[in-house]
Amino acid sequence: MRAMWLSALGLMFLIAQAVAAQARPDSFADLAEQVSPAVVNITTSTVVASQTGPRGIVPEGSPFEDFFREFQDRQGEGDGDGNRPRRSSALGSGFVISEDGYVVTNNHVIDGADEILIEFFSGEELPATVVGKDPNTDIALLKVESEQPLAFVSFGDSDLSRVGDWVMAVGNPLGQGFSVSAGIVSARNRALSGTYDDYIQTDAAINRGNSGGPLFNLDGEVVGVNTAILSPNGGSIGIGFSMASNVVTRVIDQLKEFGETRRGWLGVRIQNVTEDMVEAVEGLEAAAGAMVTDVPTGPAEEAGIEAGDVILSFDGKDVADVRGLVREVGNTEVGKAVRVVVLRDGKTQTLKVTLGRREEAETAVPAVAQVTPEEPIQKEVLGLTVTPVTQALRDELGLDADATGLVLQDVSETSKAYEKGLRAGDLLVEASQQKLLSISDLEARIQDAKDGGRKSILLLVRRGGEPRFVALALDE
């Protein structure tokens, strides 16, 4: 019996060792050898205007004058040919995704380049042309022509990558050529500054020159494109960011088909729902969704979406926040009819919206509002000194000719409104999702909120033309 127990214990120990070996590879050598033929170095060349050096650093007639003139001429800064344009080179990384020569890299690696040269692991060099690029995700697609099929790598599902998984970065750091570094997934769903950001954070060493290179999982699949680092000194400190492959593949498919991106466009301005809005908005149960602050001419307006609506669901998926909604809309096919569930006046409504194309919507014209009647009076309400918009105020504050609402003449520094960031010059457009044309309108909305047992009121505020909602407490 004892022998059987020891035998079973030994078997369990061997299994545990095997699992540990699988979770922590002894070496990345096999993986590096497998993927290296598909990883490339990228050299770009750009013609730039010559920068003239400092003049007059030695007095005229000085014995050193001829010496400095010769030095400047050698540096291309003299009066002869020194002012002619010169070529500037830059280095980056990339990887081949098909045997017929499609190469992925970062947009900032090739942006503005006149010539792009691809160097393969074997040492072969081929010129590349730009198929398309997307500054929003910093992704570019290149194409090289080769007589032989090229080694390539495939994309993996970045949504399956977990914090703590092993990853390997490959690229051309600081122009040193093919180089490998390994680490783990430190975090997921990181946002830096872009609208469509979805970065994998890793502690695998990433330096300048790694940009555009692949981040591999242990199966040799690309789960990210190395794009940026966080560093006080310009070198790797273990905080690198790779654009998730599930974002990249959608961009690449569109660049390959159209030479450009074609993202869905809903046609709303939105902001996150905050905890203090839950009390102020009837029927809102949690700080989730996206609050519509403005509806310019476009798909949403045609479908009946209104400012003040809270978007709870888009195309069958719950909306957690603004970032999530923007990404879902952008990833949806242009022209697709989707169902959007909104909360309005305490009840949910389902509206059908046919999406437009975001890239064509930059010149959309805002919806026209009604004209405010002249009412040259002011009054203090909830710590706010307000007055209806007049033509003189429109001119003074640079407001649109058709701007309506109440202008904040002053905000008490001891008020809740001041704590919420309201300032003189702001324009109150709505209260409780109803337009404000006079001070009496605001007072009526406040009284309605108090009669309804609410502790706060929702205000739509515009500053510099940008709208946002503010939930303001009524206990002033």
C-alpha cells in the first residue's frame, strides 16, 4: 500500500513538473528560430531641407574665420552646396503576414518617407511601397515584390492573452539588427491617447527601433504590434505597449481592400455617465452607458437620438462607457443598420440607426437650435449668477449666432457648482434634459426635481462649443 502511495505521489510530481515546464519555457530559442525569417528591419529615407548652422560665431577678419568656414562647408552648412536638400534616414521594424509580400509596421515608422527599404533576416533587401496607413492606430501596410514566396507569420487572438502570459518581442532596437527580448503581459486594454487604443502592456524590452515589430505568444502568433514605451530617459524600463492584434487585423483588412480605413459613425457627442448622474437622471440605475451631449446632422439625428439620451446598448452589446462605445461603433461595418437602446425620460427605447462613415463626417454641421428671446436680466440660482443669452453676449463670448441658453455671469467659489468646474462664461443649454430659454425655465426645472424627490439636477453645459453634462446638488 505504501509503495502504491509513493508511486502515485511520484507520478503527481512528474505531472506537476511537466505543467511547470509548459508554463515557463526553458528557452525561447525554438520560437525565435521559427519566427525570425518573417521579421524585418525597415529603413526609410526622406528628403529634408538643410538647416543652416549658426553664423557670426567668430568676428569678421579673425584668423579663425577661414577655419570655421571650411568646417561649416564640410558639415553642409556653407554658402556653396550646403543649402541644398539632404536625405534623412530612420529605422524601424516590421513583419511579413503573407507569402506574397504584405508587411505590417507602425505608421510613424514610414510616415513622410520617400523611400522604404525592407531588410530580411537573410540579409536580402527589397524596396517597399505603401498600401495604406491609419494614423489613429499607428498601423501601416506595406508591399514588397519577391520572385520567391516569403516566410510569414500569422495573427493570434489578443483577447485570449492573459496578464502573466509569456510573450516575446522581436525587432531592430536602436538599429542593432535582429534582436529578441522576452517578458510577460503586464496589463491589457491600455489606452494612451488614441480613440481606438487597445494596447497590451509588456515588460519585454522594447526600445527605439522596435516600433512596428511583432509581439509573439508562445505559439508563434502575433498578438501585438510594438508601438510605444513609457520611459523618462528614452530607454526601456519595462513598460512597453503593443497595439492588440484584434485591432490590427481589422485595420489591415481594410487597408488591403480599400487602401484606407472605413469606420462606422453614429453621429453623436458623448460623455461617460458618472455616479452623481445616477441620482439626477430618471430611470438610471448605475453609472454605465454613454450620455449623449449633442446630436449633429447625421445617422443618429435621422434615427431620433436626442441630446440627454443615455445609450445603454449598441448592436446587441451593453455599453459600459464612452471608450467601449466608440470602439464598437468604429469596428462596425459602414452602412449597417444597428439597434441602439437609449434611456429617455425614465424609459428605454430601441432605435434603428444606419451607420455612416466616420472618415467622411469631419465636416458635419451641428443641428440648428431655436433663437433665444432677448431677456436682459440676471439672477443667482444654486450659486450661479445667470442671464439669458443676448446678441451682445454672443459676440462677447464668441458664441454661435443661434446659441440659446443661460450664460453664467458669475460662480460663487463656495458653491457646489464651482466644485463641479462651472465657471463664468459657461453656457447652460439644458436642465433635466429640457432646453433653457429663460431663468424661469431653470427655476421650474429645479422645482420639478425637488418635487420629484431628487437630490440633484442634470445640466448640459457648453464651454468653447464643447458640451458636457454636470449633475448639480440641489441643497445650496
